[in-house]
Amino acid sequence: MLLQDIAYLDETMEVKEHQDIRIQDTCIHEIANHGCLSPYPKEECLSGKGLLVMPGLCDAHMHTGQQLLKGCVLDASGMIWKDIMLPFESTLTDEIMQLNAELAALEMIRNGTTSFLDAGSYHMDAAAKIYAQSGLRAQLTCSTMDDASLPIQIQDDVESALAKNDAFYDTWHQKGNLKVSYSLRTLLSVSERLIKEIHAHAKARNALLQVHMNEYEQEVHAVIAKYGMRPYTYLDQLKILDERFVGAHSLIVDVEEISLMQKHHTHVVLCPFSNSAKALAPYPTLKKQGLLLALGSDGSAHGGLSLWNEMRQLRCMIHVTHGIANHDRHILSAKELLHMAITNGTALMQEKNLGCIKPGYLADLIFLNIHQPHLYPSGNLTNTLVECVEGHDVLHSMVNGKWLMKDHKILTLDEKAIFQKAVAFQRKS
């Protein structure tokens, strides 16, 4: 496939115009100034007039199992994952989980997300089948807890939790565009034995370990009361922290914990819209320590699956707080936000050549229609991407060089049939 006379976002998050880009099989093959690449016989050609192509976004923390909870958590108080999310997830069936995944896949594709990390739920085999069909690139996992106080439908002990995770890994890891990671829901819902065993099983398979960390004040205080130390300090003592550890949220962290995160090269995923009701991440300190900060939506129940919205939300939060306090108007630039939503997120997909438009990299790409009044003209297209782009500006999407969406039409899933099921679900609710 030859993209002709197109603008693209390069690895420095600068826009280069009037380029030709050739895609062969799953990868970007070559890039040259417009007119320097000639089409091969019978090669598909796409005119880039009015388009900007860029790496697809990566939602580094979302919840498939909560897709049908839109509108249920906005003004809720307390620890909503325990009060609202888990009771709902305990009622899931294969059929409902399939609908969750179908709607999530549609929403992500339309919003320019081509890869994501699901934080784990139940009936994940049903979700995996849909994601394999969708063509999206994914890291999937199971919700893992052994808390005896949980609803009976989702109760596990150490043995059953390990068996469930291992079986899911054996079934779905490296099936199509899917990979499988291991997870712990929260430190308050797991035993020390399960923490150690899940970490060992993940390490043996070189799999990621996803954990919700330091998200609520009550959670942090409860961990201190239970173990006599803060969450990251406790996990360091157990030798759990390493470069495969993904700490979702990580909002309420002290200097010692940040030092441990830096020492062990752990990853952090910030979910701005969701986090705004809980705590403000110490962004300047995290940035100074060189931590890899990715961006997540925390699932559709928290304002939808648009990373464009999350980028703007995070910029506003950081600038109106740390930026003003430190008189720093450049505390979080558009380029940094794009790196969080693309480069730092795709680094968690365990692919060596992902998240950049350059020869040899996987062709996970989205195409934006930039010849629109709210986007064009622009004095700085990189800034405009962060300031103004919405999901409906994504015209085409591909993963591994294969179209997921072309001219706004999703090609891998039956959107009309899925929406009919969503309407039926709403009527029953």
C-alpha cells in the first residue's frame, strides 16, 4: 500500500508534510518526499490530501467489564470500585461480557485507539474472542483477588486464581494481536501468598503484572494499617517491583515510593478524568525521576474511552495546579502528552517496533481528516492535535497494516447488530 502526499507525525511529535509512505505486510517499509516513490503494479494507493497519519493511541488502563456502567459513577463518593464496579461485575455473564467488549472495541476504534491494556474482569474468554475479531492490539488479564468477603460469584482462593490466570494465558497469549498479562486487583483484596504467587507466574512467562496502586486515600491508609508500610514499600519488601510492573493510578505516593518506582523502572498509568475525583498525581516529581508515564481512560464508565479527552484533561489539571504554583507554563507540553498517549503506552505492548512511523515499525496507524474548520488552518499542528481533535476526526484506522476502519466504516465488527443488542440491554435495565 502506498500513502501518497500525506502529512505524518514523526517520532519527535513534529508533523512532516508532503510525504509518501509505503506499507508492506504488517510494517512501514519506506518513507520519502512526495513523488520519490512510484506505485508497484496493482499496489493499493491512498491519497493523503487533507489527511494526517499518526501512530494509533494506546489506552494503557481500561476496564472492559465496566463498559455498560456509563453514567453510574460520575457523582458517586467513596471507593467506587468496591461499591459500584465489583457488584456489577459479579453479575456478568458470557453474553453481557461479549456486549461489553463489542461496545468497547467500537468506541476505541472510532476514537483512534489501536492498542490497549485491559485491567481485568470476569468471563474474559468472551471478551478475548471479540477483541481477536476486532483486530485491535491488546494486553488482556483476569481480575485476581482472594478476598473471602467478595460476592460468591467472583470468589477465588489462591489455587483457583492462579489456575484461572494460567488457563487464560495458555488460551489467548499471542493469539492474533492479543497478549496476556497477570494482575492483582488491589492490595486490599489479595493475600500476601497470592501476591507472591501471581508475581512468580507472571515472571516465569515474562508477562506484565498490572496492579491498581495508591488510588484512594482510604486505600493507602488501610495498607499502612495492615502491613505497617506504604503500598510500594510493601511490594518492594516482597521483591515484586520490576520493569514488568504496571502501577495504574499511583496518585498518592510519597518520595520514598517514587524513589522505589524509579529504582525498579516500574510503569505508571495516569487516568485523568477518573483521577480528578480522587487525587492529583505529583507529576513534576514523577517526571523529574524519569518514570515512564502512560495514559489510560480507566474504562468507559469514567467519561468514555477517548484519549483525546484524557490528554486535555491532564493538561488542564497539571497546569492549573503544579504549573501555576511553579510559574511553569511548559510543565506539560503537547509533545509530552502525545508521547504518553502513544510512545509510553505502546511500550507496554511488549513489541519492539511499535508506536512510531519509521521503516520497520508495525503499521498501527490512524488517519485524521485535518481539513476541517476546527482543525485547519493551524500554526502548529502538534498543538492542534492535543487542543482540538475529537474521535470523529479519525477517518481510517489500521493495525498490522490491515484496515479496522475505512471512511468511518468499521470493517471487523458488525456495528449495527452490536448497537441493536445495546438497545435491547438498555430496555431491560
